[in-house]
Amino acid sequence: MDHHPKRIALLGSTGSIGLNSLSVIESLGADYIPVSASAHNQWKLLAQQAHDYHLEKVVLTDTTHLDKLVEALNGTQTKVLGGPDHLVDLVMDETVNTIIVAVVGISALPAVMAATEAGKTIAIANKESLVVAGCLLMPLAQKHRATILPIDSEHSAILQAMHSGRRHEVEKIIITCSGGPFRNSTTEQLSQAKLADALNHPTWNMGPKVTIDSATMMNKALEIIEAKWLFDLQTDQIEVLIHPESIIHSMVEFRDGSIIAQLSSPDMKLPIQYALTYPQRLHSTSKRLELNQLQQLNFQQPDLDRFASIRLGFEVAAQGGTAGAVLNAANEAAVDAFRQHLISFNQITELTEHCLRNHNYVENPNLEQLLQADSQARKQVRQFVTDSKPTKC
């Protein structure tokens, strides 16, 4: 190592990305040290992680079982904090230089903003921070010399492929997607889709919200917006292709016509490790891709009639302002309603688009205005669900 050890705060340590992150940190050795962690409500697992990794601080954002966590860690050196506001405490610890953001939702945004202002390295799997506040976050990162590195496989692939040329030589990026469980479904089949069907992803093992986003392809809409901010792109420089095998994680096309692709087995540990070791590449325990076993790689254009969410992603990326906050919040609220069997699958995207078309757009918002737009969109979705007095779908 040619620099100081990475002392890491892991926001969202009990989810899929968090668990994979701890596994990667462990494999990288003594120069990568987990210092603190947070969880929403999985207090038992968080307590076990505090014991296993000798964590200095832990935060339980849902305080319902905070007393149990305090009791479980009684007699240890671990400081226990409760409530989402304390995520900022973890990232502002002066001994921490690297933040992994694996929290789902907007609750991580204040901590991400604080870490950015502090000029820290942020490995981010939280789409919401960039989708909602990319217009604030990226200029802030530039001002304070913070480094924001993507953990999700698509944007990690783009970051890696971009090293094959200079930034001004990039013509466009191609974001790939598996197509989710409904890739080949008809419009009629989509209208009848049930929760269990939406949660049955063919390739990746993810949390329920992200899995449903994959089923609606709203995850690609969010990734389009993320890419715009992360890589400073125009919307006409972004393309989406369905790639069912999930081997090519994304591509960059340069102005000479060369297309550079990043290939690997579907394994989140690789992009997590690349973000942690960037710009170095260290030995990885990730499963190796055996090219001789690949029979074919397929690509197809997404159907924007069946998956209107991708169209919305391009619109919001072009529009900027408060549009990203509304898209994200309305989708989150609609997904939650679908998970409660209160709306149909198709209504997730329909409700999200309705909120986009009927919000008070602000072109150059501050953080307060972004949070207001978020709150208003959620309220609109809840109001629709209440007013429609739905029977259980």
C-alpha cells in the first residue's frame, strides 16, 4: 500500500451490499479496517458484526429495539447510537477516511452530503443520493475534493472502461440490464403480475425494493440519472441495452468507434472491491469468468411501451432540478404500496409518472426544496392509494 490504511464506515452493514462489503474488507487484509457500521432494524446481526469486527460505533436507525442492541453490546468498547441523524456522526469521525453507502433510500443523503463536504472517499451503492441530489452533490465533491466511486456493477463497469481513453474522447455509454423477470412478458401479463413474480429475479439476489425496481426496469431509469451526474454526460450520450446473461456489465464507446466493455461473473464483490482499492487492482476472491463456457451473449433494445420507466429516466435526466427527487420518491412510495398489495404492478410506473407531471418543478433547487419535492411526491402516492379505496390486489 502506498497510502494510509482505509478506515471504513459502513452505512447499511446488514443488507446484501453490506454483507458483501464486509466479506471483501476481510479478504483485503489489515490495511482495510471497518471502524463503524449502521443497520435499520437488524439489531442482532449488527451486534454480531460489532463483536466480530471490534467496531468502535454502531447506529440503529430504527430505535424500536435500540435497548436490545445496547444490552447485547454492554461491556464492549462499542458506542451505540440510535436514529438516522447519527449516520452523520459515523461519516464525520475524523479517524474514518472511507465511507461505504449501502443504505437504501433518502435517509443516507445528509450523511453523504456531510462526507462529501469533509472531502472523504465515498463508495456509493445508494442510488437515491445521486438521483435526488446529484445537482448538489457533484459540484460539492469537486469543491471539497471528495472522491465519489460507484459500487453498483453498471457504473463500476463504466468507470473501469473509461480508463481506456480520455474523458473528452467518450462518445456514449451503454448501460446493460438483465431485463428482470418480465423481460419477455406481454402487456397483458404485466398487468396481471403478482408480488411473488416481481421478486423472482433471474440473475441477482437483491433486497425486495431493488428487485421490484428491476422488474419495472425503474432501476435503469435511476441508473441513467446516476450516470448523468457521475460522469457528467448529456442524455443523448446514454443508451440502455437488455443483456440477459449479465456478463457485460456496461460499455463505453469512444469517438473512434471503439467499444470497451467490462465483463465478469455476476458478483457484487468485484465492484465493491474496485471502489475500495481504486485506482489499484488487488487480488480478488470473486468467481472468475470462464469465457470458454459462454455459448452466446445476447442484446436487445428495451420496449419503452412495456417499460415506460426507462423513458421517464431519460426525461428526468434531461430535466434535472427537482424531477429526480419526485421520480425517486414516488417510485419508492408506489413500490411500498405494491408490496402491501394495495396497487397493481403497472400502477407503480403510472403513479410515478403522474407525480412527475403534477409537481411544482424547481430548476435549481437547494437541499430543502429537494426534500420538499420528495415529501410531496410520497404524499401524492399515499393520497391516491387512500382515495381509490383499493381492495387487496
